[in-house]
Amino acid sequence: MMSDNTPDAFRNVGRKPGLQIWTINNMKMAPVPAQAFGNFFEGDCYIVLHMSEKKGSAQSADIHYWIGNASSQDEQGAAAIYVTQLDEHLGGSPVQHREVQGSESPRFRSYFKNGLIYKKGGVSSGFQHVDTNSYNVLRLLHVKGRKNVTAKEVEVSWSSFNKGDIFLLDMGKSIVQWNGPQSNRREKLKAILLAQDIRDRERGGRAQIGVVEGGHEQDSAELMKVMTAVLGQRSGSLKEATSDDKPVKEQSNNVRLYHVFDDSGNVVVQEVAAQPLTQDLLLSSDCYIVDQSGSSVMVWKGKQASKEERRDALNRALNYVKAKSYPPSTRVEVMSEGGESAMFKHLFKSWRDKGQTQGMGKTYSAGKIAKVDQVKFDVMTLHARPELAAQQRMVDDASGQIKVWRIENLELAEVNPNTYGQFYGGDCYLVLYTYLRGNQQQYILYMWQGRHATKDEVTACAFQAVNVDNKYNGAPIQVRVVMGKEPRHFLAIFKGKLIIFEGGTGRPGVVNPDAAARLFQVRGTTELNTKATEVLARASSLNTNDVFLLRTDRICYLWYGKGCSGDERVMGRTMSDVLSKQDKQVVMEGQEPGEFWVALGGKAPYASDKRLQREEPPHNPRLFECSNQTGQFRMTEVDDFAQSDLDEEDVMLLDTWEEIFFWVGNLANKTETKEAWNCAQEYLRSHPAGRDRDTPVIFVKQGHEPPTFTGWFHAWDPHKWSDMKNLNMNKSPVGGSGGSYGAPGGPVSGPPLYRIHGGDASPGPLTPTSPSVQRGQTFVTKTLSPSSSFTPSFAAGGAKSPSAGAMYLDPGLLVDKSISELPQGVDPSHRENHLSDVDFQNLLGTGRLDFQRLPKWRQNDLKKKAGLF
């Protein structure tokens, strides 16, 4: 029966990028209108199709089927069958996901930026479509979450409230937001955006929104009258806050690969390998299951697997989950060869997509040292195209200025410029690199840690890095570099003369024990990617693909392996001149004199495969939010991330595989920064692909992001946090010309996101029923304290109150003006200082100024005069 209905069910499936949603109604797929996206009835099942267009590749698709907690087994079975058929209809390339209410994947949640609303009932309860002109609504929504918000319909009663969460009393024409006294600023902001989303999409922008601060209800008398009329008088105390934290299975390196096949009518699941997995284990003729300790189960379908095996893949995954007694909420994904999800690829030690390119150059890894093919860097190209800078891990062409210090007696000691590029394994160094971008100086501070340095020296290195950072007002990007794991840009700044000695020290006056022979492995093809690393002076250390320098007390041998290129030989010759002033003797592999082997302690086998290097494939970057605002430190992945996901109250971790970035928001606390570092170490240690724990770690501060960081974000806005560009924060993120937040698919309302009124700062009091309130308006009636304010805060400038007699200027000379258009003497970052109180308050009331961004003296002055902050 279902097969006969399939052509009609998929007749209107669009191929354009975007979201399409269906619900299962009488075992058939019924389309959900865009106005209702994000609303899910607990008694129903849904199918969600997301089509995306990727740069330089074909269109990709994800099919999710969402299971409500109160849905029937028949509906769940129908949804699973439709997902399989929809997958076939789209050519078998989409990734299939099973989503369970309350345990949705980050990717699924990313489609609904303003949150998910769980509604009571289902199709049988009368849901057909959303009428934006209907106000016959009465419901209470319990809002939870900071990054991924969910709102669940609960009993319309005071008994549903608690002190820690936020509740929306939705009455159709008006929505009252009640903030629990223990809720935080971020939760309040997310809730107001959800309320506006409901207003714009479900009410055509016509509903009015009011906010009540729990614990200070007396400040919102009019709104409390409305709430009391609906909920009755509140008696007794409210329930205590409930934790937002759920037991979440963290990433585990206990990953196993199983071969799934049919044996005489019986399905057999046979273990193939454990982590770290490699791509060559997957054969196109078969299907496989990857089990990540029960936190997720993924099915891979080979292109040449039988049609029956491919069609039955999802059902086999569900049976596997049951057989393992995993919880029903276990995440399940099904994908075809060539259409693997980013998460699936991250479980493998190496992964190469067919025909993928490497950008301007390719990276190789053999042993412990990276080798980069020749790449010609154009500074302007890297600055204009940050995605190239990110892929190449180069902020510029390395032509900037450098300064080097060594840690001596736990203090900084300047290094003689004549020895720049010579690093000893018994030392720690700070390297400050200065370069220009847009006529402004930028800084990178490398902390190089020798393998044999003491713990005290490593600690002192980090401590002194903070001092240098403070000297430059926090502008430097800090990069932790472990000996032997130097990032590409670090190699480049030493112009092909980087030498790493295994031990010893570069401190003046200290005599290092000089061995009879020292062997150095040279890798690189240009001065941008070459370094020499000391290895054991043994024949077994040689490698046929590389150049080696053997320095004895009387001569320096330049040994060329058969697999090295002409460019590598040239760089080997250059490096030999830096390393030794002695006579040089070129030795070709296979033509070594006896003295050469004697110096190495005798001839012995060594790596002689012609090309041991393997290309290091690019991996999709992953972004994690690191926060302790719920009282417990957590790392939460942000799927399909964008610049807007960088929260200035948190620390964000960006994993680009070769490097780990820490982005530190201006309002992040020290505990989060410290815990994030510890968590990064655990993240690398437990990674299922067997990650290198010495992966370079880069600290980036908000407002000082290099192109190697911004290049991983689509459409990065360099002025997002800039004072001069954000006097008016109330810009619609969906392309509106102004006004408040507009939900995708809904109208963009005109008035400001926050209309603050009361006291002397507004023409007169406004209430939810005031006729002067415009369509789509959001207003606040509570006296807000700095701790309870939920307005988005950007980095406030540190300007102080102007001196007596300061000149106030006409607003037209200050607002929406470029730097060149400002009057002489006006600081672009603090132009508010030159506004009179009257003009200042008028602009604040129109939404063209953001209170949280104002200097502290301005904020305090407003609190005293207006009495509403």
C-alpha cells in the first residue's frame, strides 16, 4: 500500500537548498507549512529534509525522522519506511538520521536556531496548518536551554513554574515572558528570541510581548494582573530550579567496526576492527556498522552492496541498537559511500574523498615531521580570501618581524638575533611575530616548549607569555608549540633556517656535551616549510625519502636519499651552511664511504620505501562551546556553525585537525578558560581517531581573530563586535532593513528589539494593552539590574566620563558616520561621550544605541536619572 503511494508522497519534494518538513498523517506524508517549522507535536512523527549547497561540490542532503515521545509504533514504522523511500527517490546519497524527542542531534537543532517547541497532542488533535491571523491560543511553554533551546507545553498553572527556568504564557494576542529569579542573561535572551519567533511566524507579527522578572513581580503590576487573570493567585513558594544537564555520553575512543551481511537468510554482524579505524577497511561491496560505545550507531552502505542490503540498512541499525540494549534515544545515522557525514569521517585515522583537492598545496606526514609542497603565497590573496589562509594555516607570507626570548632562571632573556631559529630541547622560548594587516599591526606569540625542559620552565614560559600579552594590551594570538610539532607558519618565519637540537641549551656560557657525531633530518622544499631536526646518530634513523646532515668533528656529510627531490636537496645545502662551517661532502644513497657508516656506529637497515609519506587529508572543522554557566563545565558541539555561534560569554574550541583554536569571548570567565584547556587535552586523548596530544593549540581573543581562524567561518563579519559599527544592534539577521529579529519565513518587524521605557527615559508608560504600542513591539516593564539584564551585551569600551566642560555635539554628526566623517577629536569607539543627556536618551529609546555597550559612567548616570536600570 505504501509503495503505491510513494510517487504522490514525493511529487513535491524540492531540490533547492533549504528545509522541507512532513508529518505522518494516517500513515501518509503531509507537508508542514513553513510558519510551523520548529513546532513538533509529541504524539506525531516527522520527516525533515535539509538540502545544502556546498562550495565546489554537488548538493548534499540530510533526512531526519523525528519521533515524538507519545507517537505510536505504527507511525514510527511508517516514518522509517518513508525515509528509506525518500532516500532512494533522491538517489541514495542523503545521510539518514533518527531523532528522538529531547535527544536531537546538534545538526537537527541547528536548523531551528530559535529553538524547538514540543506541543501536546498530535495530528489527531486537529492540527492542520498555522493561521497567522488566529489568536485563539492559550498555552504555557516551559523554556529550557542556553545554546539549544526547547520549549515544552505544560499545564497552564503556577504549579508548572520553578525558580530556575523561563516560562512563556502565550495568550494569542499577547505573550508574557516570566524569568525565573535564578535564570541567567543568556537564557533570557534566548527566550525573548523564541517569543518573537512565535509572534512573527504564528501571529503575523501582531502579538505583543511583555517581560516579568521573577522575584520582582511588583515592578510589573500590569503584566501580573494579566498572568493572575489566567493562572489565578499564586499560593505557596515556587519549586526549586531543575538542572539543564542531562547525562550525555562524551566522545569515546572505544569505536568498533562491524561487517553486516546476509548468510543464508540470517543477518550476521561480525566485528572487523577497533579504533583507530582506517578507510581501507570499508569495501564497496558490503555494508558496515560503526558503533561509538553506544553514543551513536552509524551504518555505511557500499556502492556495490545489493539493493536489499542497502534498503534494509536502517532497519538493521535499529535491530542492532535493540540487540545491544542501548537506550531508545541512541543516535542512528545511515549513509552511502561517497556521502559520509563529517562525524563519520572524524572516527577514522585518515579519510580521503574521491577527487578532493588540497587548495594551494599539499601536506604530508611521515614520522613526526610535516612536509609541505612548494606554495607561493600572496599576502593580499590570503587577506582577501581567509578560507585559503585557514586551509594553508598561514596568516601571511612570513615576512613580518620576529623577536625571541628564552626562559632563563624563570625570567625572559632576549636571544641574540644571530641565533634566531636555533632551538634546544632543554629550553623554552617565546617568539613574538609582528605583521601588518589592513595597515594595523597584528601579533602572534608562540610558546615553544622543549621536550627536555623542566616543568618549572614550561610553567614560567606560560606565565611570561601572559606578561608579554599584557604589554601589548591582549592583542597577540597565543600559540602553544610542542617541540617537533611546529605549525606551518612557525616554520616559515625562520626562512628555512630552523634547527631543533634534541637536548642541551642555548644559554650563554653553558657548554653542551658535544657528541662525536650528530645527525639531522632535513625536510622541506622552500624556505617557507623547511626545518632540520636532530635524530639519533644511528643508521636506522635514515629515510630514503629525505636529506640528512651528519656532522662529525672534522666534516659534515650531506646525504641525499633516492626519494628526495631537487628542491629538497637545495634546502639541505642551505641548511648545512647554517648548521656547520666545516667542509661539506655530498653523499648519495648507496655510495656512502666507510667513514660515513663508522660515524653512525655501523651500517644497519633503515626505512627505504620510495614514498613513505602519506597525504594528510583535510578534515571538516568542528566547533564546541565550553561553558560552566550551568554550574558544571561542559563542551557542547555546535553543528553547521557560523560566526553568530561565537558567544562572548564563553570559550569556544575550534578543531581543524592540524590545530586546536581557543576563541576567548570578552566576557568569558577565568574558570572556563582554564577548564577549556584541560578539556582540550582530554578531547585529544580520547579522540577515536588516535589524535596527536601535542597538536598545536592557539588562543584567539574576541576582536583579534586571524584569517587562519576566520577562514573556517562562512561570511565572517570583521565589524561584528566593533563599537563604531554596532551603535545600532537591532539589525535583522535575515536581510531586513532594520527593526527587530525576524524569524526565517516570517515577517520582519519594524520597531526596536527592546523598547525600554519607564521613569524619565520614555514619553510615558506603556502596557501590553496600550493603544500606542506598535505592531510587533517588544517591551520591558521591569526595573532591570545589571545582573538580571537580558539585553545582548557586546564588549563595552573602557572610556571614562568626560571632564567638566566637555563639548556635546549634534547626533547627526556622530551616529551612522564613518571614521573619516567624524569631527576632529572624537574617539570612534566612544562617540556616545559627546552626546547630551537628552540626545543620548532619545537615541537610546529609538534603539540606535545599545545600553550594554555604553561606558560604565554612562550606564551609572542613566540608572540614577531614569531609575529603570
